[in-house]
Amino acid sequence: MLRQNYFLKFKITFFVIILFLFFKANANYLLSHTETPNEKNRIYIANLSIDPDVPETIRESVVTKLKSHLVERFSADYNIISQSDLDLLLKQVEIFQRQGKDTKEILSEISDARDADEMIHGKVFKDNGQIKLLLNNLKRDPKTKDFYTKSIVDISFFENDFDFYIKEAAIKILNPRYRIKTGETKNYYKKESYSKQDTNQFTETKIISVGPVNWGNFEGLMKWEDAVDLCESKGMRLPTPEELRDMAHLKNHILHEPCCVFWTSKSNSKDTDYAYYIDINDGYGNYYHKDIDVRVRCVKK
């Protein structure tokens, strides 16, 4: 009996020692992979590329207003910081250092901002008499640490409508499924999403033959699945990446194409939630989530 009690105590002691050694060896890993309850994601807004011919009032306020609307709507879930905020923090560090004050807290804040979960960048320029705002929100994969496109904003508006559209852009850039309202402004480049129940909302297709490819109308911006359905309803299809790259040198010429990104027929074989796009400015292509609104032009089968 005493011998059995001895072995039982030995087993319990041995088990406790093993558990202790395991937790000690893996403490750093476990702590680093333990999520803090209600921890907010961090968003970094980079300086936008703004052409000099954009009105001064917009050049000076676009980032500030974008951040203001983001904070107003999403501050409960996100910590939002812009490059101008970082510049001010860096100046504060210089002042503290000259005064011999502790800068650890400020430097930690700067480090957190630069290691953001999401990063918003983009550009603003004039296009056919309107202001063009292009934004891209890159989200970091928590496992691989790679960035992928979460949402894009691609809108044109007149100067007087800036306040309305910058607010709409702030919602869209964090919510890919949000559909930007057009307000009172008729935007030539923006049409409502395609509806399977109403195929008559689009104008009659005018075919433009360019080399071996027969191009249809510019149909506006829409999700990839909607674009596929729209083209099929017209007896057409989405263009291949190669066809869109060939179109690049024809923009503003035969097709009078608005700039930038168009859907292709190529779906991602490894992740069917993504499809391939081509930027006809430079022929560059990559994958976007299929729920993102992107420009569409069909080709004849």
C-alpha cells in the first residue's frame, strides 16, 4: 500500500514538473499569440499622391477629412493614424530628447502605427474636368504577414461634391461591400450595380472592332460575378488579361477608355473569392476580391 502511494505521488510530481517546464519553455510564444480582448486593429493612412492641378482646398484637406470620417464612424474598432500624425510624433520625440524626457511611450506609438494591420494609400488627380480619387486598403494577413487588397475606392466627382464623396469613400475603404451613393451628382463613370432581374438598364451594346477583338460598351463598375452575368446576358464575355494589356495603348484613342483597373475573365484557381484585374495604364495585373467594384468592358465571343 505504501509502495503504491509512493508511485502515485511520484507520477503526480513528475507530471507537474513536465507541465511547468512546458509552460516555461513556451511562455513567450503563448503570450505573443494570446489575443487581447477587444484589441483594436491599427490603420495607417499614408500620404496620398496628389497632382498639382487638383484644387488647393482639396489638396490641403483630403487626408484630414478622410481620417476625420474614419474616426467618426470606425473609432470603436480601429486605432487610426496618418503620416502627418507620425510627423508630429517624431517632432515631439526630438523635443523630448532635447529636454531629457522619456520618449519610450511615443516611440512605442510610432512603432505600432508603422506595424499597422491595414494601410490606406492612393492618389488624387484631375480627369476630364472631374476630381479622381483612387484609394487602396491593404490588409495584413496575421499568419503570413503578407498584405492583400481588402477594398478599393475609385470615384470621380466635381469639386463642389468633395465633402459628400470623401465621406462615402471613408465608409467604402473599410467596408468592401458598401455601395457608394451618387447623391445628386450624375457621375459618367459610375453606374449602379448590374441586376439579373433588370438587364435593360444598360444601353444597347455598340461593338468596336480593334484587331481580332470586338469590344462592347464601357459598363461602369461592379462586382466580378455581376460582370460575368452581365457579359453573358449580352452574348459576350469578360476579356482575358492579354486582351486588356493590348488595350492599354488604345485608351483615350479608339476606345476612349477611362483610366485604370478592369476585370478580366481569370478567376484565382487557388482562392475562388478572387479574380484577376489589369490596370490599362501600365498593363500591371493582380488579384482583387470579387466583391470589389471594378470597371467592366465585355468582348464579343
